[in-house]
Amino acid sequence: MQKRVIAVHDISCVGKCSLTVALPILSACGIECSVLPTAVLSTHTGGFTGYTFRDLTDDLEPIIKHWQSLDLHADAIYTGYLGSFRQLDIVNMLFDTLGKDAIKLVDPVMADNGLLYKGFDMDFAAGMRDLCKKADIVIPNITEASLMLGEECVYESKAPEYWHKLIDGMLSLGPKACVLTGTMRDGKTIGATYGADGVYGDCIKNRIEGYYHGTGDVFGSAFLGAYLNGKSVQQSVDAAVIYTIAAIERTYKAGTDRKYGVDFEGALPVLLDLIK
Ligand code: PXL
């Protein structure tokens, strides 16, 4: 049976991230991607000014209710950028109903490089921490994990002890696995470090200079695509890191304006090769 994911993210109409990334990557991995759009924005909020924002909070519950009447089955629920504080409760309810038997993957999208994104505050971080208690797998970056745990944020830390403290803090909330993104051995590398089943592991590779938008969503979607194709957490982290860096490399070589997102489309053969 083909697997189905319910992807709970915004639609940023331009500037590849969230649903415009999750849909094609999961589809390429052979997985049906149903969507619960949290908001519609003309662009994402990082690097553009004057963007529109349509909050879809009031639409979410009626959509979920309709799905309940269909007895819809989901193998996984993958949440990312939420459009309001109230959506945390709605996702909680989705987890308890249609998500009872699903793998719940939470990317607590709200911050990076030591700063909250526009529109998010510490109350949201506390609410997101509560939602993470219900997740099977969480994939925060260092900034998000430290904000949720009330730890010092050292987003350029090269110390495994610090990463492991954040990972253990997230695991103590309840998830079975935590993949911490943005870990580095030195200024020339980047990747992800995880804790699961009592072990730590990582995949850290050579870094391409600069901040590329939407790469967290490329990483999360590739990770889930690999995981639902039967790969282990280590193999899924490896696939997602190698693929994300391949997409960044193509964008770097093409010289594209980084705020429009990375060429994850052109790099798809790399991902498919890694998960086959
Ligand atoms: O990729 C994370 C993300 C998703 N959606 C929107 C964003 C961001 C990051 O800034 O602004 C709307």
C-alpha cells in the first residue's frame, strides 16, 4: 500500500519552503502527500518585505472533521510552520484523532541563527515545546531546541556535549528520536546530529558558505521520505544531509538569489539514489 503523509505547513507562494518543498520531495519518494495548509503568504518571511499573510486557522478544524468522516488513514503527520498560536491546539487534536497510529514528525519551525522568525514569541516556543511531547520524532535546529528548553543558545557550537544536552532535553519530553540540525565540527562543515534508541549519531559534511532559505524544510521532507521508505534514523539523516547539501551546491553554482530557495528539484536524483 502506498503510504500517506499529512503535511501541516504554510504555502509560501514564492520562495521555496514549507509545502512547495514537502509536496514534491515526498511525492518523488513515492509517498502520497495530503496537505493541511496553515497560512498562505505571497512569499516566506525571511528576506522579503511587504508579503501578504492569510491565516487559515479557522479552516483547519472543518477540514480535519471532514477527513474524520472519511476515516482517512495517515502513516505520518509532518508539521512545520504554523500560522497562529491556536494552531498548536488544533495540531494536538489532529495527533489525538487521525494521528493516533501515525508517525508524528514535528519540525518546531520558529527560529534560526539565534533569532525567532517574525511573528513568533516565547509563548509560542512554550506551546511548541508542549506539542513536541506528542511527537515521535522532532527535528529542531539548535536555536529552536535551546529556546524550547530554556538553554543558552550557541547556534555555532562545535561541542558534541552541548548538542547531546539539547538532544537529551528534547528526548526527555517524550519523542523517541531527536534530530538536531545545524551542527558543525568547524566553520567549514555542517550537518545534523541525532539521538535515538540510546545512541547518538551524526552526518556532518563540507559546508557551502552562506545562508540558504528553506533548507530546513528540504532536510525534513527528505528525512521523512527516506524514513518512510524503511531507512533507519542514521540512514535517513545521511540521505537528508547529503541531498540538502547537493541542492545548496547546485544553487551556489548557479548564483541564484538565496532567498528564492535551493535547487532541490535538480538534486532529486541524489536523494532517490540514496533511498532506493
Ligand atoms: O522554512 C521555514 C519557513 C516556512 N514558512 C515561512 C517562513 C519560514 C522561515 O522563515 O517564513 C512562511
